[in-house]
Amino acid sequence: MNTPNYVYGPVPSRRLGLSLGVSPIPKKTCNYSCVYCQLGRTDHMTNTRQRFFPVADLLAEAQAVIESGTVFDVITIVGEGEPTLYLELGVLIKGLKRLTDKPVAVITNGALLYEKDVQAALMEADFVLPTLDASDEGMFKRINRPHGALDFSRVLEGLREFSRRYEGQLWIEIMLVKGMNDNEAELLALKALLDTMRYDRLYLNTVVRPPAESGVEAVDGAVMRRAVELLSGLPIDLLESEGFYSGIEDHGAAVLSIIKRHPMNQFEIEAFLVKRGAEAAEVAHIMEGLRRNPAVDVVDYKGYETFRMK
């Protein structure tokens, strides 16, 4: 099977199970540059929806992976930036649903939900997972660092409107960052906003993988417990996930295909390779190759190495 360009995984998702990913946008193309982003800083900041790749190519690759017998629980449109920037998102979702009876999810920052075309496209998805990290314009700019064309009040109203119209499963996520949106006043302000929306689940997350900016840290356990109490949310770190998977035969190429979209730490890579049958010497050789690879960013974070593409 050829190395995928648009389809990857399945990768473990603590919310959705084994997720077969579809990336409809170029690397690090987004309308946010969040301080906590595990992919690093946004290289291509845009708020203009575009037809980055032919939708037929994305669907053909997804069909090939599905027909190969790959086991997965859900198809997730997310990739390496903001998927709602893809102009043919609605066509892509409908096409994927014709290929499989498994649910289709879209993970989005929610910034463009004020656009009627974006809302219409997402109505076709079974799950939509938007983000809400801030309760006002100041915190919005501090954490999410949005494109200059984006206004928090407009983004918020888009999420509100979509939450009332959407008939699928709406799962909102809040990323809690130490010293930013984790204090009592900010949590209460977020609760007030959430009370104006209809959603099925609220997930609370914090910084686990190396963030885009230094000094960005996870909240401690006491803060997370307080957030759970105030917001009636579910902390993502309590969920379990399956291991990583790739249909690519070459072990080293399989690792590269995953970390292109989903950073992995040294222990995850080693476990992934062992599960695939790699011998200890080969695992060591691949790990050393990753450290020497100029296209791979090796981040020393919390005492261990995490690997992601530059």
C-alpha cells in the first residue's frame, strides 16, 4: 500500500476510540496559533476557506484504506490544522459516509461556526467536537492567538447558534492552561457561557504533549477537580485509549506517517514498534534515526522525548 497523503492511522482517541484520520488541509494551516498546540506554531495562518486538495483524491484514498480491512471505530476529519478551512468539507463528509457505516467526526476549533456554509457542512457529521478555551476577547487572544479577522463575540455566537441547530453529538472541549484560564473567576465565566448552549458532553483537557510555546504548563490535579466540579465536565486524562496503528509495512515509515499529524513520545513509539513485531535492535535503530532526522523535531518534555514533524 502506498504511503498515505491524506488518510492516516488509526490513532488512539480517548474520546472516540480507534480513529481513522482524514486531513483535508496542508500542514499547520489554521486560523489559530494556540499557545498549547502539540503541532507547534501555525506556519500558515489564514481565515480564508480554500479547496486545498481535490475531494475526489481524499475519498479515493479513504476508500482504499477502508477496503484494505483496516479496523477503526470512527473516521475523524482533523489533520494538521483547522478542517473547516477546507471549502468542500460538506462534500467530503457526505462522501465518507457513503464509504462506511462508521460515524464521521469533525474536530474543530469552532472559529468559523458563524459561517452558514460551515454550519451546513457540519450538519452532515455524526459528531462535532469544537473548542472553547476563553470567556472573553482578552483570554481568546492570549490562549488561541486567532487570525486578525476573528472576533471573539462573533466566534462565540457562531458556537451558540450551531449548538442549537445541530442534531448530532456535540462534544465541547476546554483546554485548561496553568495561570491562564484555570482560576475560579475564569471557570465561572466559562460556565456562564456554556449555560447558553446545548451540548451533549463537555471534556476538560490540559497540556500533556509539548506545547507550541515554552512556559505553557498543565494545571494540577486540584485545579482539574475543581473545574470538573464547576463545569460538570469529564477530564480526558481519565479516559483510556487503544494503541497506535499504521497500515504501512516499513516500521520507520509508519512512525513518520503518524508523527506527521500526531506527536508520539519515546515510550509510545517503542510500544508501537514492539506491537508490530520489531526486534529490539531495529527499535533502537529507528529511534536513533528519528533523533538524527532533520525533518523531525525532538522535544525534551517532562523528562522524556516527544517526536513530531517540523
